[in-house]
Amino acid sequence: MSTVPVEPVVEAPRNYLNASYGVKSWLLTTDHKRIALLYLVTITILFFLGGAFAVMIRLELATPQGDLMTPDTYNKMFTLHGIIMVFFFLVPSIPATLGNFLVPMMIGARDMAFPRINLLSWYVLTIGAVISISAAVMGGVDTGWTFYTPYSTTYSNTYVTLMAVGIFIAGFSSILTGLNFIVTIHTMRAPGLTWFRMPLFIWSHYATAIIIMLGTPVIAITLLLVGAERTLKLGIFDPALGGDPILFQHLFWFYSHPAVYIMVLPAMGVVSELITCFSRKRIFGYSFVALSSVAIAILSFLVWGHHLFVSGQSVYAGMIFSLLSFMVAVPSAIKVFNWTATLYRGSISYDTPMLYAFGFIGLFTIGGLTGLFVATMAIDLHVHDTYFIIAHFHYIMVGGTVMAYMGGLHYWWPKMTGRMYPEGWAKFSALVLFVGFNLTFFPQFILGYLGMPRRYYAYPEEFQVLNVMSSAGATILGVGYLIPLVYLFWSMRYGERASSNPWGATSLEWQTPSPPPTENFTVTPVVTEEAYTYSHEAPEHV
Amino acid sequence: MSDTATVPALQEHVHGPLKHQFDDIAQQHEADTLGMWLFLATEVMFFGGMFTGYSIYRSQYHEAFAAASNHLDLLMGTINTGVLIGSSLTMAMAVHAAALGRRRALIICLIATMVLGCGFLGIKAYEYHHKFVENLVPGPNFHFEGNSARETEVFYSFYFAMTGLHAIHMIIGVGILAVLTFYAWWRGFHPQNKHIEITGLYWHFVDIVWIFLFPLLYLVGHHEK
Amino acid sequence: MSDHIVPIRTYFVIFMTLLIFTLITVGVALVDLGRFNVVVALAIAGIKATLVVLFFMHVRWSSPLTKIFIAASLFWLAILLGFTAADYISRAWTPLGLSW
Ligand SMILES: [Cu+2]
């Protein structure tokens, strides 16, 4: 560095970032805002690790022959990609970072109800991640992220047990986070903040916490039983003893379908905040959007059998599960319609977070509508275990969750760091991400419909064009993720200083300085009106 | 596992009366109690996964499960049920003593609960030992005389998984009680805090799990003997 | 949560009731009631569990929120059990076809 930026020396006001220094002050912190940043670091590392496995997959699939790696290695690549991304990135992504940072602030509390448990949950996730990564390094796992029995219990000779232990431990991280959310939201709301005055971000995190609390224990016991079957030779799912592998699938999907909503409900909460703020309007149909989150939390537990249509599940159960899967689309659709209605005649500004919110709505809608395709038994018979499924859930998980995560990260970045990100670069990378994403995953819908199965390392020649498109898109997508990594880091030091409320937003976290003081609010705020009292005027960009 | 959560939960509660994030003691107590109940809700689902598996197999392999169940020691199971109910009584009395600020009674009740809990675990260990001797532990050495030996192995898999996890919960419970006893004895007991009550909730929950395990494992086949 | 102090005598009554129910359930298990053995055993277990929850765990005097949490966990358990069982029960049914 040859030039030192000339900046007037201002005594920085006391805030949670400069309240104390040193590694210990971070590793032993009980401040929910610092814990959120710890999570942010961990999750970012895990995201790029999971992304690295995706790169390997797309590289192998650039050509029809299996030329880059052996089939065994390929199996491990998609397994590790799935496990890291699902259990270690997507599930904790928004709740553990943005949720941790914002839930107490949005309800006007000083901290979570159980700050030490909050810190513990970060350690638990980190330990789980270290164990899982060790399993990956020692030799990997090749069962797919779904751990289907009896392959996972009897035949696979990879590090299934160790990986199961890692995921089991990480599950406790989400349980502890969810517990903290529910108790905090119930007991610590500021005076005047009634349930129907809460920001929708809080509603969606409450609904997410319900799913976490009631779903995660089931995957925990299921993986524990798989581990016990491998190590202690219990016979729970073993067909040789009369056990039933489909029972495993029931238990697994009882958690893993609602887990999709653990990923996407917080994203919906973020989008509700973004849409209202950047169209300067009260959300259309507040109570519908709020209660549809709770409806999703409940309905999402009634549809898991749509993953078992071709597994030998009874046809009648399949019909019921199919019908209920259609029903779970209703509350999601309510949200999309209400967001659209909110936009109508709003004074919309196209800042980066809003671009991501638009991206979310479009991509989530595509993901959701193709979800209806695959919830139909007849179509699912055709596309089951093909790239159609891969494309469908990547539209939900990446197009939905990750887009909203990026949008939320930009939106609250000034609050978290006290600095603005560079708007030009941010808009550019949002565009790159959108293009890259669609180029990666849209061809996969076609590939799947044409019959290319998932989890194969080689494929017939005729699929190459679409696969090359997908791999090229993945490269663009990767660049789209690397640019924000660089400029967000850069902005922490060189970004423009942010005012306490750069977007002119109404919720409580903007009523306190950026970055906030350790206690969040110097005076406990009193809430006197509903959320989103926007008055149609353009924000003052301070 | 699910138990890792209770140990820090305990530490969380053992210290100081009012923590900075709360406005008053009432709010703090409400949060603590609510937190424990939520944790117990996750425990319901945790054991629920196994109960589901058990129910499915029992409906499919009715005879095998009855035959396998008859090899469990009904007398020991019944005695153990009584022991555990007794420990719930002493635990409830400990909560009572804590609420009234009676330190001596509290310590006596806590110790009694631990003794009964350990008694339960001792009897369980005795039963486990017998199953080892009789080759009824699932795995390569499993051997069951009679029809449908394969399905009886499934029964015993569930028997060990369910009672084993229950026993782990008991062990953790005893550990927490030991810490509480230590605090009550050594540091003097603070009648305002509710650690005893919260631990009591956990202990009673573990008791309830057994209340269901007992008929499902020990009683399913006896009328067919 | 309850600051309600329950008289010790209540605890003893509950304790004795639980022991008596334990003996009843063992006794009933030795009599052949066919399919109803399981029903009776689970009903008694349900009564015992309810007594523990209401009195030992003080839920009788707890806030509605606690009761909602308990009800929710039981409801979700019912979902898990019920929908899984629905598959197994209907698996053996004749597939649609001839009669349609
Ligand atoms: Cu699903």
C-alpha cells in the first residue's frame, strides 16, 4: 500500500465491533452479533468448500466419457457436495447469520434469551463440520447425501459413520439456534411489539424454528440408527433380517423435506423485508404473508412421501402425499402474489438487494412450479432421479435461498459492518450470478426431461451440448460468488461509512447506530405502530 | 446427544440471578422454563423416530416380537418401573423443597433421586448382562431358538437401541443432579432460581419414556406364552 | 410456569396411583385379550404419562403456551407415526385396476 487514504480521524463511537479486541474476545463472546459474524465466516468457508466439489462434478461432466476421475471418486464428489451444502451451508445459512444478528435487534431485545447456548451452537456446528471434513479427507463418503439404506448400512465401505456423526452433531447446532429463536421471540419482544406488528422476517424465523425443533431430532435418530447398524451390528433397516429400507426413507424425508423449508422460509422473510423497503410500500396482506409461514411449517411435514413414489411406497399413500404436496404450494404462492401486489405502484428503486429479491421471486417461482410437476406421480415416474430433479431443487435452494441470502447480506451489510459495499460492483455481480445460475441449471431441466439420470459420471454423446452449457454456466456462477467475496472484504476497510439507516427502512434494527452498540439499543425501544409504515417516498440516500 | 444441550443449559442456569439480556426475574424464569419444554419437544421427536420404527415392525412381525419379548425379564422390568417412578417422586419432592427454600430436604431428595436412578441403571446393566450370556445381543453371535429368528433380532435391535438411549439419558440426568447437589451443598442454594425445577422436567420426561418402553418391550407377548 | 406449591400429599397419591397402574398393566398383560392387550397397555401408559405431566411436571398449573408446546410435539409425533403407518397399512391393498 503506497497511498494512505486521507480520512479525518474521527473517534469511532463505541460499538459491538470495537468494544473489545483480540481472538479471545471473539471466541468467548456471547454477543449475538459477534456470533452471527463467526457463523458468517464458518459458513462462507463451507460454502466455497461445497462449491469446490461442485466444480469437480461440472468438470467431469464437460465430456461424455468419464475421463477426469474414477466413478468412485465421482460418487464421493456429489455426496460431499450435497452434504456440505445442505447440512453445513444451506440449513444454517440465513438463520445462523442474518437471523442471529437480526432477531434480537428487530424485536428490540438486548440479546438472545440464551446467549451462551447461542455461542455453543456455533462451536457445535464447527465441531460437526470438522468431523465431516475429516471424513471427507480420510476417504470420503459415496452414499449420496441421502444415505439410503441398505447401501449406507451394509455395503458402502466409506466413512459413513464418521460423516453421520458430523451431521448428527451439526443438527444440534440448528436445534439450539431454533430453541433460542422461539424463546427469544416469545419472551423478549419490546414493549408494544405485538405479534402482528412484528417484521415478517421474525415470523419466518419463528416458523423455521418450529421445523427445526420438530424435524431435526428425527434425522438425528435416523442417522444414529444407521451408525449403530454399521458399528454395533444392530438390525434396524437391514433387509437380511426382515428390516425395511423404506422405513429409513420415511424417517429421512420426514426431516429432509421440511428441511427445504428450513432453507427457504428465512429466505422468504428476507425477501419480504427487501420488497417493502425498496418499493416504499406497506406489504400487501401482512397477515396472509405472516400466517402462510406458519402454514408452510405445518404443511411441510405432511408431504415427505413424494420422495418415495417409486421406492415401493403404497400407491394410496402416494396419492395422499401427492395431493398434500400440491397444497403446500398454496401458502408459497400466497407469498409470491403478495410480493407482486406490494410492488404494484410502489416507488421501486433498483439497489442491489432489490435485484437479488427480484432474482429470488423469479427463480423461486420456477423452482416451485416445477415442484408441482414432480409432485405429480405420473410425471415423477418419468423424471425421478434425473437431472430434472437436480434442476428443480437447485432453483429452490440456490435460486431461492442463496439469492435471498446474498440480497440480505447486502441489505444488512451496512448495519453489520458500518460500511457500504460498492454498489456498482454489487450490481454487476448480481447480474453475473443471475446469468450464471440460469445457464447452469436451466439446461438441466431439459437434460432430465430427455432422460439423463443423476449421479452418473458418464453420459451419452447427445447430451454433451447441454452439459457443456451447464458447466460453462457454473464457471460464471463461480465468478459471481467470488466477486462479492472480494469487494465485501474490501468494503470492511475502505467502504463508505454507513449511516444508521441508509435505506430509510422502518424496522427497529435501523433505529440504532451502524454498527450497533453491544447492547443493541441505548434505550429500549417502544413500538407504537405496525411494521412497514412506508410513506411512498424515495429513501434519502445519506 | 440431545443431552449435550442440557448440560450447558444447566450451566446457563446455575449462575447469577438476573442476566443482562432480561428485564426482570419473571421474564428470565419464563424463558428458562420455555426453553426446557421446547427441548423436551425435540426429545419427543427424537424418541418418536424409534417408536415409529418399532410400531411398524411390531405390526408386521407380530409373533416374532411376542416371542422375543417373552425372553425379557418381566420381574426385573416391573421392579425397574417402580424404581423409576419412585425417583420421579423424590425429584418432585426436591422441586417442592427448593420452592420452599428447604436446603436440607432438597439435598436429601436429590441424593435419593440419584440413588434410585443408579439403582435403575444397575438393574438394567444386570439385564443387559443376561442378554449377552443368552446370545440375544444383535450381531454375528445372535442366536434365538424357534421360528423367525431374523425378526426377533430386529426386536432386540430395537430393545437395545431404545433402552440404551434411555439409559444414556438417565446417566446424563444423574450427572446433572450430581452437579446440582454439589451446588446446593457447597455454594448454598438460592431459592429464587429454578434449575431444580428445570432439571425435574427433564427427569420426569425420561421417566415418561420408560413408562411407554415398559409395556411395548416387556408386555407385548406375555398373554401368548 | 408455575409458582404453585403442590402439597407433598398430592405427590404421594400420584406415586401410589402410578405404582398401582403399573401392577394393573402387568396383570392385564398376563390375560389374553387378543388385540386389545396392546390397546389396554398403551392406554394405561398414556394415563400414567398424563399423571406425571400434569402433577409431577406441574403442567396442570402451567401457562397455556406450555400446553400448546406439549400438544404440538404430540401432534407432530402423530404425523410421523400416522403417515408412516398409512403407507404400511395400505401397501397390501389391491392396486386400482380391475374394479375401475
Ligand atoms: Cu420434498
